[in-house]
Amino acid sequence: MTAPKRRDDDKRRTLATLLLVLTTLASLPTLATAFKAADFKTCATSSFCARNRDRASSDRGAYRVAAGGFAISGDADPEKFDVNVATADLLRDGEDEEEASSSTSSSSTAPLRLRISAYDKGVVRVRVEDPSAPRYEVPDVVLPELETDGAMGFSSVERAEDGSRTTLTLSRMIIPIKETPVGSEVKVVIEHAPVKITTLVDGVEAVVFNANGAFEFERRKTKSEEDAPPPEPSPEVVGDGAPEATPPHEPEVTSYAETFNSHTDSRPNGPMALSFDITFPDALHAYGLPERATTMSLRETKAADGAIATEPYRLYNLDVFEYEHDSPFGLYGSIPMLLGHSVGASEGDGGGGGGLGG
């Protein structure tokens, strides 16, 4: 074969290979964005989200700290290693304290238990429990040493004379910054009615729990077979494949079973959603809630006027190849860790300097 002939054959093979590569690359976006939206619930088709996303603007009663206020325990719990845990009963507005605290109270009216404990490096842990119907607690697998090695006490407790507020001051802590010990004072201020918890570092607000009144703890209920309501129907699907929107503040659903497509969740204990809001007053960016095909600095899902802009950031523990680009839809992992970063500090829901831990 002559040299020109070989060169022509080489060119043809190169062009054929290049064409194959380009064809393959051109098909990748189609494959990657073949997201089957109808197979996954949205906020409108998830009753817990539809009930609670706009919780703050609904007319349901807020929660308050019971008249007895906070009890402070100075003894270490041999099981949980808590030191100086502050506890108080939580009631919804309108609930009678004597009736709620009586031994005959049902699980849906008995007080909730609010527990606040402090840890090294300014971490403040806030837990809400239902003593009448305990729920499963995820073990501390991310930072197991926090409970055993990092617990610290409250150096002072101040109670307002009118019973409206309790202030807890953490023992003086040392935070090494650039290898230079710097003392920081961390306070936790609890407004009793409605309940609001603010963590301050050296007098500056770092994290606020329930500033917008979104806290809701749906209680376990029992039902009898004869009066069980029918399953909630799956919302109709409109022309573009997206389920028809449901007003975010529609009345609370009383059904037990809930159906989506061909799947039914019997929910034998009724709706049991938990919602709350966390505010990072000085934070310019928020990160976390892994992993998504969107910006590292999470974008707002509501407009400035409160109007819905996008779906909320959802936690899905799944492995799915198809996904939507620049979407709040989850890809991998279900870790409810959110970090707010400001000029002088970083705060987190789940742990961090001056942060609130779940």
C-alpha cells in the first residue's frame, strides 16, 4: 500500500473515531437528565411537607414553656453523659397545664420535654422528646466522642422575675484561633412564650431556633378500624408531568394511610412530622444537606415575600443515576447537617462553634 493510501485510511479511521466519541458525548446529557419526576414525591404530594412548609403563617397554636420553667440537673447521666442538662415541659397554646401533666393524659396531650445541654467549643444541643411515646433516636455515630469527652456545664442560670425568660451561661470556654487561646462567653437565652432559643457568642447572636414559629411536633395517635378514614388520594398529575400544587397551609390532614402512585403508607400511628426553623442572623452563605447537583452555597427556595420559588431541599437516602441539573433534589446521603458561614464565625444545625445540635 502506498504512503498516500495509508494516510487516507488513517484519516478516515480518525474521523470515524472522532464521530463516535462526539456521538457518545452528545447522548450523555440526555441520559443524565432523564429524570422521572412522576416517580418521586414533591412537597405538594408529601402531606407532611404540605402541612408544615408554611407552618409559621398557619393559624395553629405556638408552643410555650410550662409555668414551672427549667430544671437544672448537675448530675451526669451514666447513659448519656449529660452534665448540667436544662429540661422543661413544652405545651401548645391553649392546653391546660394541670390536665396535660396528669397521669391520665393521652400521648397526644401530655407535655413534650425540652432538653438543652452544652458541649466543648460552644456546641449547644437542643432536643425535644415525647416521654409518653418515645421515638427512635439515631445513635451519635458522627461525633460519638462529643457526649463522652466534650460535655461541659452551665456556670450560671438566670430566670426573669416575670417568668418569661431563662438565660444559661456556659462555663468559660477556650477556642484556639491561630494557636492563640481566646476566651469566648456563650449564652443560651430561652424565651418561654412562644418558645424561642437564641445562642449568643460574646453577646452576638449566632443561631436562633424557632424565630419564625415553624416548630411543630406531631403526636402519635391511635385509631380504631371501624372509624379509620380512607387513604389520602394521590394528587392529579397535570400536563407537564408535575403533580398539581397543593396550598402549603391547607388544614392538617387527619387521614392515617397515604397513597402515592401505587404505593400506600399505612401510617398506623398517624401523621408524625417534625418541623422547625433555624436562623443564622449574620450568615452570608449556608452549606450542607449533601449531595446535590447545584451550587455549594445553597440558594433560597422562597422569594423575599415568602412566595414559593422552588422545591425545598429534600433528604433522600438513595442512589439514583438520573438527576436534574441545578435542582434541590437530593442525590446521595441523608445527613441533616447545615452550616451557616459569616465573616467572623461558622454556625451549624447539627454541630459547630456556637451552634445548635440536633
